[in-house]
Amino acid sequence: MTLKKGILLLTVVCVVATAFAVRLLGLVDQVELQAFIERAGVWAPIVYIAVYIVATSLLLPSTALNVTGGAIFGPVWGVVWTSIGAVLAASLSFLFTRTIGHDLISKTFGHRRWPSMDEEVRRNGVSYIFAIRLLPIFPYGLVNYVAGLTSISFKSYLLGTIPGTVMGVFPFVLIGSSGLKAMQTGKIFPLVLALALTGLLTLAATWYRRRRGGGGNPKEAPIVRASPK
């Protein structure tokens, strides 16, 4: 499968997963959902974060989880708990690649099957990771693993990941929160705003990557094994 076909497939999967999640959440009674969350107490966000970490580590589409977080916890706490889950998953996957999982990840996602980010990371480490976190077509979990193959330090990786993750998940959390209300009340403006914001973030991240060289050529930027930081 070519890179373009792979990206197209990933885009379709993300869109379908997001639409499916919104559809399922539309069948849930919001009053009963909130009552259940209140009864669950602190366990609700803990279970959600744990599920997020496992699902992302298994390379499942995170967009559906982002939408679900918004529907369950609302726009504010949805962003908080989703961002915590995403950043923890990003850290664990990155450290896995840097330690015991390097050979496995290198064989699975080597430069022949996925463009190396190392050349771009060397020039624009933090800003590159930040920008790629805003692109919903790039599976969050896959970026976590592949970034561990590059020469970026864990500190720089987090400096790009944390703000990029918060901004990247916000539109989808808002879609989950506003989409559920739109289906139940007919108020679609917040949902349209969330969709527009998603498009703007994607365009901005795409423009940045093209301006910076688009991530480099796989043949010119081989993946290098970074020494543990």
C-alpha cells in the first residue's frame, strides 16, 4: 500500500469512527448519562483514561475516544481527562520504543513503510511534533511509537506533544459535547463551530508542515536509533 492510499484509508477510518461514536452517543439519554457519571465518581475519569491509554497503544482511532470524552464529561473536563490520557499514552509508547521495543517498532514501522520524521525533527523538533499532533489523519498512537525512533529528546517530545495534544483533542471533545446536545435539542451552532475549528487546525498544521518541508524524504532521512535520554 502506498503512502497516499494509507493516509486516505486512515482518514476514512477516523471519519467513520467519529461518526459512529457520535451516532451511538446520540442514542444515550443525557440525564441518565450524567447521573451514571456522578454515581461513578472518581472512577469515571480513571477508567476513561485507562481505556484511552490501552486503545491508543493498540493503534485504535483516538478520534472516537475524544468525541466520547466530550459527550461524557463535557467540553471542559472532557478536554482535561482526554488530554491526560493522550499524553500518558504518548509518553508510555515513546519510552517503550526507546527501551525494550525499539527493534519491534523499527521492523514494523521502518522507513520503507512510513516516512521517517528524523530529518524534520532535527531541524524543528518541538514545533514539528506540535504541528503533527494537530493533524487528525495521523493516528495518535502511531506517531507516539515512530517518534521514539527519531533523535528527539523526551523533553522536547513532551514540549511539542502536550500543547499540540490539548489543541488537537479540543475540537473533537467539543464535537462530542455539542453533537450530543444538537441531536437532542436541535441547536447545531456549537457543532458547526467545532467542525470548523477542526478544519482550521488541520489546514494550519498542513500549511506548517509544507512550509517546513513536509517531513522529509524517507530515502534521504533514514531512521536513526536515538540513545536513551
